Amino acid sequence: MSRIEQLIAEIEEFIDGCKTQPFSNNKILVNREELEELLVELRLRVPDEIKQYQKIISNQDAILNDARSQADAMLREATAHTNEMVNEHEIVQQAYAVANQIVDDANAQAQHILDAAVNDANNIRQGAIQYTDDMLAKLQNIIAHSMETAQNRFEAYMGSLQSSYDVVTGNRNELRVPEQPQAEYTEEHPTEE
């Protein structure tokens, strides 16, 4: 607040503090000396502050030009900073794009390798199954042939045994004498008493 504004405020306070005349609300009793002192100081101050304001007004163009040049400098600096940030942002975006492309390529290559490995494993598995089936088929043929050979030999062996059995049975039958009654036997061979 300027000194002039302070003096005006003091005059207003002085007037508010004065007593009103009897039987009147508008008229006041003023201490003339005190009011004159305030007005004299006001008159003395007005020219100094007016000179300052006139100086400010005359320098207004210079002040505005200085303010404009400072504002332009700040604007240029802000624009340069913004451009730098945009360029950095673009570089970061490009780096992210390259990184994402590398990750996508790596994933595709890994999937290709995985698919090839699965196909190879399936082929090896099918080959192993086919090989095992071929070996089992050969073993099955060998066992069937062995069973057939064993069956034929067994049948020949059983035939040979049956033939031998028949011969033995026939020989035994020939050796048997018809049975004679018991009494005759005892007569020929008396028992010892």
C-alpha cells in the first residue's frame, strides 16, 4: 500500500472517529489542526508518487518489451525442452517397438523349434513303436513255429510212446497164462506143514 493510500485511510478513520453535532447525524465536529496536518502531508506525498507512476508509465514500453523478451525466452526454452522430451519419448517408443519385435521373433522361433522337436519326438516314437511291433511280430512267428515244431515232436513222441505201450501191453498179455483153479496149484506144489 502506498503512503498516499495510507493517508487517505487515516483521514477516513479520523472522520469516522469525530463526534457528530448535536441533533444531526450527518454533521461532525472536526479538529481542524489534525485534519490540516493530514491534508498537508497528502499534498506533499502526491507529487512524489505521481512522479513515480509517471516514470513507470514512461518506462511501460521498456518494461513490457523486457517482459515480452523474457516471456519469449521462456517460451523458446519450454519449446526446446518439450521437443527434447518428445524426441526422447519417440526414441523410447522405438526402443519398445524393437524390443517387442525381438520378443515376438524369439517367441516365433522358440515355437518353431518346439514344433520341430515335437514332430521329431513323434516320429521317433512312431519309429520305436513300429520297430517294437516288427520285433514282436518276428518273436510271435518264432514262438508259433516253435510251438508247431514242439507239437509235431510231441505228437511223434506220444505216438512212439503209445506204440511202445501197446507193444509192452501185448507182450504182457502173451505172458499171462490162463488162470488155473487154486486146488490144482496146491496139488502140484504141496504146502509145507
